[in-house]
Amino acid sequence: MASLLESGWQYLITNFSDFQLACLGSFFLHESVFFFSGLPFIFLERAGYLKKYKIQEKNNTPAAQEKCIAKLVMYHFGVNLPVMILSYPVFRYMGMESSLPLPSWKVVLAQILFYFILEDFVFYWGHRILHTKWLYKHVHSVHHEYATPFGLTSEYAHPAEILFLGFATIIGPAITGPHLFTLWLWMVLRVLETVEAHCGYHFPWSISNLFPLYGGADFHDYHHRLLYTKSGNYSSTFTYMDRIFGTDTGYRRLKALKVEAEEGNKKI
Ligand SMILES: [Zn+2]
Ligand SMILES: [Zn+2]
């Protein structure tokens, strides 16, 4: 497995320059993972499959879904790609490399765990600030246009917010100067995580059922359903920041009511 990965990596670094891999490779990888993981939820919603796991009754119209895709493609080429190109010298300066051998799994996993924790922390505070009146009205309301989120809405946001989210995502790698392989794995996991949080479905196999500290779709869907001043649940990945700072009280009350109602039903 490790040698297969290394020979694949060898192929990449012999055929492409560092710049091509870090900028165009990252862009291509991001687009593939984002659309492959997000598009299926559009079809699920349209076809009505797995309806019993859908969090909200409401569905998005095909026109609303298509508008989201069109804007995303525009922003990905107009904002994400230039940001990836412009941040390349910063990553080089911070010590990013792409040569063999690949870093050990211990290093890769420790760095990625650190990135998740740091990103969640930065995102939480940034997101709370985005929910103040002026910033919400002029910036963050774009992301909240979809009160019934589906996977692809995860990256649907005002360009200023895309820059902020990009900052929260790359601050960890920027200060640790990781191997490009680690950076790619982090990007893939972060995309899958945010697409899942916006997917609109809570499955029996959802990760949040296994790890209570993990937010997931049910947690973030609540944030989109409620009025912006009352929503809470500001974290991107975990639930503990909202718990510590008391911004998950509405969500927890609702969950407690649901459990009570279910228990009541059982008794009857
Ligand atoms: Zn928000
Ligand atoms: Zn969201």
C-alpha cells in the first residue's frame, strides 16, 4: 500500500512541477472531491430517495439548485483558483515540500487533527462575527440563502466569506509547513466534512452518531433553519465550542424535546 502510494507520488513529481501540483493539482482535486461528493445529494432530493433520513420536509427547486452550481463554478474559477496561485509562495516560504519519501502516517494524522481543531476554533469566532447585523446583511446572508441546505451549498458564499473560510482552512498548514500530500489529504477531508454538514440528510451511519463531539448534518442544518440572530451552532466540525460558549442551547433544547416526544410515544 505504502509503496503503491509512493510510486504514484513519484509519477506525479516526475511529470509535473511543484507549482503545477500545488496550484492546479490542488484545484483539480478540490473540484473533483467537491462535486463528486455534493452532486449525489441534489439527485437524492429531486428523486425523493431515502426521504425518511431527510432532515427537513422542504425541498429546493431545480432552479435554486442550478443557480447554486452556476455561482459555485464562477467563484471557484474567479476566487479559489487565484487564491491558490497567490498563496503558493507563502506555502513554499513556510516549508511545504513535495519530495519523497512521504511523511509517516503519525505525522500526517497528528497534523490533520491539529488543522481540524484550529480550523474549528477560527471558524467558530469568525462565524459568530459574520452573524452580527452589518456583516450578516452584506456578506453572510448569501450563504444563508439556502435555509434547506444540500451538499453543494457548503461552499456557496459571498467572495469575502470564501476568503475568510480559506484563511481558516489554510492557517494550520501555513504555520506547520506540511508535505503536499498532507495538505491534499486535509483538503479532501475538510471538503467531505463540510459537504456532509450541509447534505440535508441524517443517516444511521452518519459520523455524528459515533462521535458525539462531531457536529455533522443535523447540527449544522439547525443553524440554517433558524433566523440568523437565533441560530447558534456556529462551529464547523465539532460541537464543544458551542457547548463551552453556550451557543447551542436552542439546539439542545430541541433535541431534548424530540427525545421526550419519542419516549412519550413509546409509552402510548
Ligand atoms: Zn451562519
Ligand atoms: Zn452552512
